[in-house]
Amino acid sequence: MADKLIIFDTTLRDGEQSPGASMTKDEKLRIARQLERMRVDVIEAGFAASSNGDFEAVKAIADVVKESTVCSLARANDRDIARAAEALKGARSARIHTFIATSPLHMEKKLRMTPDQVFEQAKLAVRFAKNLTGDVEFSPEDGYRSEVDFLCRVLEAVIAEGATTINIPDTVGYAIPELYGNFIKTLRERIPNADKAVWSVHCHNDLGMAVANSLAGVKIGGARQIECTINGLGERAGNCALEEVVMAMRTRRDYFGLELGIDTSQIVPASRLVSQTTGFVVQPNKAVVGANAFAHASGIHQDGVLKARDTYEIMRAEDVGWAANKIVLGKLSGRNAFKQRLQELGIELDSESEINAAFAKFKELADRKSEIFDEDIIALVSDESVTSEHEHYRLLALSQRSEMGERPHAKVAFAVGEQEFHAESDGNGPVDASLKAIETKVQSGAEMLLYSVNAITSGSTESQGEVTVRLQHGGRVVNGVGADPDIVVASAKAYLAALNKLHSKSERVAAQG
Ligand code: KIV
Ligand code: ZN
């Protein structure tokens, strides 16, 4: 029987650290359920001590996820670790992941600690965590740029204290595959008790090598856990992409020879859910989950694929969950059919009133759009007005007039808390006019960093437009996403969704702060 490779997903922790990717508790819960459905071995649900919001999200995930281990990050101190343990109390299988930086640069400039102090703190942290849970992971942050002798000393000590997983982060994405693989091999060879822990890789993508480095960590270094995120979401250039590393392992099983527990048919639904939730669009030529990943445009390729698929295809689209866009529901579909489709998509709304709100939105949409696809349903339940989450800003009505050669004008009605506002403005275009109208009353002072529009389902102008707006204010960056067949309305919804996120001022501590 081949060795098992553990897939550790950190979309909800490291992925969420990407500016603008912060998610609400309900959004995180929905993604965690999808990760569980995909049979991810470990879900890093957040960093419980970083904010009350993150604590609640980790707790909610720990309470509902049963098939995957649920993990919380914690700095190497008693308060963070106790907070993580508290949030994880309800989990069937829980892991505490504690970390402290070990590179000379981080210890001296960031932590202002001596190597001996870091050594002691790492040991004490693992000892403390081990008293609270049997499953303890330790990460030497910036591990790849740490001195090997010092790292061996720290890692041997934390394994002796009971760490069951040792993760080697390439925190700044500096590694090269062969060198990273050999680094892990050296550590495992030099540390006498190395065989008492599972070795793990955690690679960032600054030089575009996160997946290659992770694979080398497994093949050369002998690691048996890969830390990764859906769509490679993560700070800066992101983390190792789950879909790529999993499909590389599976497609080239002849070379890697490892067992994976992942249900790969859940990969594309997970990718769409993360992209629709965060507003981080997947590039069309992205491996495995990009819209073009299985499209054969050239005549020679098409001819080859028609004669024998494996002439140009190394994976089957259906194996990663690409089903042809299905028209699932329409105007005449009833509440039961709608409810059943929600279940099939794995969407669990919390109450009958949420189902009713979602169904009312669905009916509204079906009146305007004859074919409703799965993506439309995901967008619809992502709408905060459907879930019980508090919405401070709500769009009530919008009308706009634009004519070639004329300056567009928009009128917007929206609620702020209990109060209703009516505003109007001109603008360079109808979207600009609508958002300016909202700003005349809200005066958020936020700076817009990004505005993007995408068709939710490809192939037709009947598709809903999905708009992402990224705003920055007071040092915080948030994304708002809105969907509607009318892209001006979608834009106003996205703008108000971003304002809602700015309004919920949950401050958090950065994991690498
Ligand atoms: O990249 C990193 O070093 C991390 C650690 C906190 C594990 O994400
Ligand atoms: Zn990281």
C-alpha cells in the first residue's frame, strides 16, 4: 500500500490574508463545507486569536465539520494557543498549529529576540499546546531562510515536546525546487527524532514556483503533507494551488506513487465558490480550473481529441468537476426543486426564512433570465440579503439614463441601517454615476483599488454580470461582490457590499506581523 499524502488546506487562513479576501463567518463556513466535501484531510479554519470574528469562524467550522481535521493557527504564546484550543473545542478532530520565526532576519528585526529565546519559546509553546490537544503542528516561520544548525536544534526539541507535524514554510517564496527538496531531506536526515513527525511543505508563489517547490519537498525531501489553497489564493503572489498540486500528484501517480484522499470532482465547484466569495477572478488559462484549461481551439488538437481524447488531454475535465453548464432551474421551478438544488450544490442555509429569502431572489432572477445555472444560484445565496448576516447598507432601487453623446445620470435609493436615502449624480458612465450618487450620501472616503466585471456563466450576454469592487480605507482593504443581469445594479450591489465589510470593523492581528 502506497504512503498517504495529507492535503492541508489553508484557504481560510493564509488565503484569507490576501488583501481584500477577508470573508465573513458564513462565507467561511460555506467554503469549509465544500472543503470537507472534497475530503481535504486538514482545514486550517483561521487564526482564532487574531480577532473575535476569526475566533467565531473557527468555532463555527469546528462545530460542523466532521470528516476533516479542523486546525487553528496560533503564535507561540499561551494566550494564542489557549484561544485556538477554545475555538476548536467542538471539533471531532482538532489540530493546533503554532509558529515562531527562526530566520536570522526575522528573529533580529521582527521579533527582536535572540535565537536562544526563540528556541525556548518554541519548546514551551509546543509543550503547552500538547497539553490541550494531541495533534500539534509546529512551523518555523521563514524556515527556508533559517540556518540549518539552529533549525535542527529547534525542530528536534519541538518533536521531543510532542509536535506531530513539522512544517517548513518558504514564507517569502524564495525557494528553488531542487534546493527546497534537499533542504527538507537534510533536516530529516540530521534530526535524530525526525521520524516521530510528519513533515510538511508550505510554499508561497513569489517566483511562480510554489507548486514545483511543494512537489520537490515531497519527492526529494520525503514530506507527506502539502499546505495549499484553492486557486492559489494568498498574500502577494499567493500560496501553492491545491488544484494543481493534487492533479499533478494524481495524474503522475506513476512518478510520485502516493495515495490521496481527495475527491477531485469537487475541485471546480470549490474553485468557483472561492472565486465568487472573494471576488478574486480565476484567469482563463489557469491550470485545471481556468475556463480554457480544457478548451481545444486549434483544428489539429480538436481533430486529435475527437479521434482519441488522450492525444491532447492528460486529465479528463469531468474528473475535476467540469460539467457542461447545466440549466438547472427556470421560471416555473417551485420551492422544492429550488431547495433540492441547493442541497445538491451542498448549500445549507440556516433557516426556513433564509430559504424563503433565497427563493424570492431566485424568482426575481428567473423573471428576468430564462436559464438559471448553478453559478447563478451560488451568486444568489452569496448575497448578504439572503443570509442572516447583518447588512448595514442595502440597495433598494436604481435607475439610470445614458444616451450616446450625453452625460449619464443615475438615481439610487438605498438603506443605511434603518434610514432610507435617495441620491443622484452624473458620471462618466452609468456605473460611475451610480457609485458617485451613493457616495454623495455615504461619504466613505474610501479609495477604489479595483473594479472588475465578469460574466458568471460564459457564452451568452444573457449571463449575470458579477462585479468586484475593492476599497481601501484606514489601512484596510476589502472586496465587495455583486451579481445581477444588469451590470450597473451589480456594481451598486458590489459597492455597498464592500462598504458593509468596511463597516464591520473587525481588526485582526496579521499572522506574519
Ligand atoms: O508562510 C508562512 O510562514 C506561514 C506560517 C504562519 C505557517 O503562513
Ligand atoms: Zn504562509
